[in-house]
Amino acid sequence: LEEVMASASRRTSELRIVRRRLDGEVEFYAKDPARAPASLRRAVEDNERALQAQERFIADQTKERQRVADYFDDIQAQLLTLWAQQPPKAAATAK
């Protein structure tokens, strides 16, 4: 899970780098954005969608990590209760 999240974070960083480059290109058309080439506008939109998808994925993975941690915390609490109910083991007798 941690490896998947690290990979998603790296991908998000890559997408942000691309976005900065695209923003630099779009800046040239700041006075009249309608003059920006369709391929550039499409690249910006695609980048934005990809960033949103990565952020949703990371959020989902974070929720999953918390769900798993909560599950194991519950199991630990149950085990501690069961272990506390066990009678103490008899001390080993000396030979």
C-alpha cells in the first residue's frame, strides 16, 4: 500500500511539472486565450483530469490505509481481552 501511494505521489509530481510547462506556454496567450492552439488547451485539460484522478486515488488509498489500521487495532483489542481472560500458567516446578 505504501509503495502504491509513493508511486502515485511521484506521478502527481510529474504531472505538476508538466502543468508548469503548459502554464508557461498558455501564458503566451494570456491576452487572448481563444488564440491558444486546440492541442495546448487539450493538453492542459488532460493534465488537469489526470491530476484530479491521481489526487482521488491517493485520497482513496489513504482511506484504505486507515481502514486497515482500524481493523488491526480492533483485532488487537479483542486479543488483549481474550488473553486477559486466560488463567495464569502454572509456574514450572523445580527439579
